Amino acid sequence: MTTTMDRLAETEKTMRGFVEQGVIPGAIIAWRDGDGPVRYQAAGTLGFDRSTPVDERSIFRIYSQSKPITAIAAMMLMEEGIIQIDQPISEILPAFADMRVMVGEDPADTRPAARPITIRHLLTHTAGFGMGGMTLDALYTEHGITPGDPQTETGPKSLAEMGERLATLPLATDPGTQFDYSVALDVLGLVIQVASGMPFDTFLQQRLFGPLGMVDTGFSISPEKVDRFADLPEEQDGKWTLVDDPANSMYAAPVYPSGGGGLVSTAHDYARFAAMLLNEGELDGVRVVKPETVRLARSNLLPAAVKEVGLPVGHPLSEVGMGAGMSVSLADSSSTQGLFDWPGDVPAGVFGWPGMAGTACWMDPNRNFFLLYLTQFSPSWLNGAMRPDMIAAAYRDLQAAE
């Protein structure tokens, strides 16, 4: 489908409304419809107390939008035959060979896992791991496994140490039996590091970021880029404070590269990643992954026994499967104006994943359309209807143009 559409009027109005109401300091959307160019529209500034306007080179913490990038990196190794989707990860990371599963609430009360953890389980959050704020929160916090907080004093000092600690802890469920949002994509980063024979962040730079021209995407922020780095504000008792100040950011020197949530990026960069996926692995004449690999990545890869995806714990998503580190809409859905039914009002086949600070990217291969939305606020549930409102507005814009 080819189109000359160069505006998403209602989507832009919706985004601008959030800024004008003081809900967020600033935001940007990037989109491409059909074979047209990537377009951008921004509103507001990099912080409530800053005058620098948001643009396509502004740098944002994308948190869990790191997961699809990590997953695609793993798919690259898969198409090269270095790893396989149903391969036990213990063949690459021997420490995970004899995992145990909690019987009740006591981590000391365990039994052997029914089956090995596989690459598929990591890609789809069905390995039995947990994460901070969700399943196994207290256990992981006790052992310093909090990848979203890379500066924790008691935490591991390398990706390898993170894996070593995690392998000693019991699983919440047998692998392949339940979706639990988890540190699985951080473990996948370690798999990539060991299987490829190079540091995980180096692999991403050489195989994805460099070839795609993603010049501002990485796990740290350098001093010369701080003036483009957005504030991360948090509302507490009706007042805004800074969770992460760009001038003194935890991203200046992260302890290890978190494949599940450690990347920063820009609208320019992430739009190139999204466009590459819609182009089935190629961008501007550079192919980074095969078409069949992309099609597999955006298909439902959940193990047969897993029938439900929930985010967070206890909140099932309707008609949603999991591909490679990202959700896949299995049927046409309608917006419910709530966080727990992300991605909201979208047709079947739409894939992507959001980030903890309000960001999201939706990719629609049937229409050859993507919408990227970048902003920064905390906590993530504060404006639960924001992302569904944005994507619902985008599809109304598209329908109006037809």
C-alpha cells in the first residue's frame, strides 16, 4: 500500500493535549504509512523545568522497548544456526542445567523442574523467572537481581554474574507452562554474549545499531549527549520529582547491559528499527536479518500449554500472543482505556512492546504502518489510558484518510 499521508491530526492533537494538561513535559511520535517516509511530530520540552524542545534526536529511556531489540539479536543467531529456538539454554549457560521450582511460597521448598528452559521460553516470558515488582519480587530483591536499577550496590557487577546468581534461585513455575513477565530477556542477552563470543552490547552495536544507523541507541549516555537526554519525572503526593536527572544519571555508567530494559534511544533511531522490521529485515539497502526470520519473530511463539498473557501479574490481555520479546495481536481488539489491555484498539497482526516510562511502538505489517510514541513519566500506571488513546487515535486518522 502506498500513501502520501503526512499528518496524523487526531493523534498529534491527543499527544499535544497530554502536554498542555501538564500530564507529561513533552513527547514525540514517529510514524510511517505505506511506502512513505518516516514522519515526526513533537510537543513540549525535555523536562517540566527545561526549555529544550523535544525532537527526533531527543534521547529517552526506553526500558522494556529494549526487549524486541534483544530478541531480534537472538533471532539473528538463530538464522545462522548458532542457537535454536527450542534449544535448552543450559547447552550455552551450564549453570541453568538443573533448575528447581518452588512448591509453595517458601523458596527453600522446591522440586526439580519438569523440563529445561529453552530459548523459546526466554523469548516469550515462559521460562518460570520473575522480576522486581512482580512474581518472585522479594526473592530477586534479596539477591540483588534488579536489572531495572543498574546501580544497586548489592547487585551483580556483570551480565555473567547476574546469570550466575539467577541460576541458583528457584523458578516460580515449570518452564513452558505460564506467562510471567520476567528477567528472561536479560538472560537472553547473556545467551547472545556467550553464543556469539562477544560482549552483548558490542554485538548489538556491530550487528544492529551500526548497520541501521541507530547512532544514539545504547546502554549509557555520554557527557556530550546529556543536553538531549530527557528528564524522568515522577509524581508523588501531587508533586513532581526527578527519578533520574540527566545531569547525574544512572545511565552515565551502568553496571551491565540489561537486554530487558537498559537501552536509551531516540525517535530517529527506534523508527529505523521499526521500519526495518516492517521491511522484513532490510533498511536503505542494508539487510540485517532474513524475511522469514522477521515473520517468525512477529508470530505467536508461546508454548502450546500457555493460553494467557498477563501484564502485570493477574491482569490477562485479551487475544494477545507473544512473539520474540513483543506482543502480537491475535484478533481485532477495541480500546478499553486502560493500561492492562495494551496495545488497545488495533487490528490482528499488530506487534510491538511498551516501556516502563510511557513509551510504546506498534507495528502493523498488514498495513505497513508503525507508530512510535516516546515520552517520560513515572510510575508507569499513572497515565494508564495514554498509550491506548494514542494508538486508537492513530487508527481513526488512518481510517479517515481512506
